[in-house]
Amino acid sequence: MPYLRAGFVIGAGRVQASEDNVLSFPVRHGAAPSADALSVIAVLQDQLELARTGKLRSIALASVSSDGRAVVTRCSCARGDVVDVVDALRVLADDMVDDDAGAVRTA
């Protein structure tokens, strides 16, 4: 499928001059993300927006691979926030264990 790049049409092994300076990005192919993946993406986007606007000082993440075999943790804590983050994670863990459906309640 040809696409435009910096005034040229590129495709099918040939390059042609074009009057338009339009850049067309490739279309993403494949299945739409699952509801679980969309939920993860939404949570990460919310946190990213807080970080971008300077409203986030510390964060801790626990990620589980799609096959459930690997759990990875990461954190970025400002000095003095470690105890508060650990306490919040303890409350979150208790909430998750108590929740029969496995859904995480957000504050």
C-alpha cells in the first residue's frame, strides 16, 4: 500500500514525486485489545497524565505477565514516601483479596 512521505509516494518498489506533503502512518493490524488490556492501558494513562502534569511524586507498580508466570515490580519513590507507598500497597492488597471478582477498587 503506497504512502506519502516528504513529497514522495513510496510503494510497490517505486518512488514518485507528489505535490502533497502528507505523511500517512501505517494502519495497525491485528485484533483489538481485550477488556483486561484496555483496563491496564487506562490505569497507566491516568498515572502518566498525573506524572506529566507534575501531580505525581511517587509510584509503585506490580505487573503480572499474561501467562501468569512472572511478576515484576518497579517503583520510583521520593524520599519520605516509601512508608506511605508501602501502607497504600498493603491496603490495596487487602482490598484485592477481599474482592471476589478480582476487580481493583480505585480511590
